[in-house]
Amino acid sequence: MRSSRSITLAVMLSALLMTPVMAGAAAGRGTAERGAAARAAKPNPEAELARLTREAGEINKRYRGQVQSLEETRVQASKATQRAKSLKRSLATAQTDVMRFAQTAYMGGSLDDTSLLSFQGDPGAVLDGVSTLSYLAGQRAGRLSHLKQLVKDAKQAESAAEAKVVKLRDDITKLKRDRVRIEGLLAKYGFQQPGGSEGLTPRMVSVRNTILQSFPMPYSYGCLRRGDPGDHGSGRACDFMMSTGGRMPTAEAKERGDRLAQWAIEHGRSLGIMYIIWQQRYYDIRTGTGWRMMSDRGGVTANHYDHVHVSVF
């Protein structure tokens, strides 16, 4: 009798678990096959991002420093691509999980009305079994719902990554078109090597001293950062602090930072300032596109809420 009960419960489990899974697999097989060719034709976002990142690096070298608009798009493309990659991994794991669940159920056979109506056993055991099956069926439904959402999220993330990569490619193309104008700026300011005990270029020393004469700096400033791959490492950037310890500046300090940033914009072309970063925004004098928002870099200091960054040609 116990053996008969076990067989019947296994059969009931199979029916509850398998029906939607097998139906969905059959319906989706054709769609998957049709989409395979289209996916194969698309460029791999990760590979394309790596190629464009190398190209962006060459442009940064040519323009003597990081082009902020280009770097911002690259960061956004990188984040979107990583999100798409992560969701693909989660989707693969969820698909494997559901398939194992379905295969386990399939091993129990199939269920028909006759087997239910003809079962001759302890009614209490049947009810207990049905309760267990109801729980398992809910688990299956939850897994399938999660899988469906992951498929949707993965597709959206892939589309977003592709769009960001296209934007990066377009930005690179635009900067190449602007090459003559930007090279004119570079020629105007010339090329300076860092020197002296401070390791700064003469232009950065001049801009820094002019700023210090015009604006009080109760929270000090920092310029050379040895080993930094950007402008701080080459002696062409300074950070003018508006607070300490990674704290948001007071209203008074923020107003001072606003005035300093605006002053740098207004005098940028005469002093040789290349770009300014302040309050999670950047202003690149080379591209002439005005203030642009930066994506979140993860903190008050990383997002430049507590200091005004000034880079020179």
C-alpha cells in the first residue's frame, strides 16, 4: 500500500510540474532557433567596447588628457555591458535550475484523471500528498516567473549595452571630426613638461597660484598624485577642496565652489584650462558642450561633490 501511495504521489508531482514547462519549451524552440542567426550577426558588445576603449585611449593621448565626454560615455557603456553580462549568467543559472526541476518531475511519469479516481488508499495520505504537491507546484511557478523576468531583463540590458556602445562609437567619430579645431587649441597652448620640486607644469603652477590668490582655501588643495594615470600624475591637475573627510560641503563652501568653477570656465581659454569637474558634472573646454552630468562613481569624493577639479593643457 505504501508503495502504491508513493507511485501515485510521484505521478501527481509530474503532472503539476511538467505541463507548463514542456509547453513553454515546445513553443519557444522555434523562436530560439529563429533568433540564433540574428544574434550571431550582431557585434559582441564586450569585444566592441574593448576595441573602442583602446581607440578612446589613443584619442586621450592625442588630446593630451582625458576627454571627459568620451570617458563618461565609456564608463556608462562599461557598466551597461557588465550588467548585461551578469544578467546573462543569472539567466543561464536559472534555466539550468528549471530544467533540472522539470527533468526530476519527468522521471515520475505522467498523470491522468483515471489514476486519480481509481486510487484506493488512505485519504489522509492523499491529502498530505496533495498539500506537498501544491507547495512544489508553487515553487515551480515561482521559478518560471523568475526565469521569465530574467529573460526580459537580460534582453533590455543587452539592448541598453548595445546603445551605449553605439554612443561611444559616435562620440569617437565626432571627436575625430573636431580634430582640426582641437589640435588648434593644443598648438595654441603648446606642450609643457612637469618640473621643479612640486612636479607640476608651469601652466598648472600659474593657474593654481591665480586661484589661490582669488579664492580662500580653508580646506587646502592637492595637485600631484604620483602614479596616477591621469592629469594628476602628469602634474596638470589640482583639486581645490570645499570640505574634508569625504563630507558634503556646507552651503557657504558650495557657493565658493560654484564661483570657482564658473571663474575657471570664464578664464579657461586665456589661462589654458582644459576641463573642470564639480558636483558630479564636468565642463570640457575642448569640446565646448557646456556642463554635462557624470554617472555615479560611488561616493562624495569620487563624484567631486567635495572638491573642484581643474586640469590644464
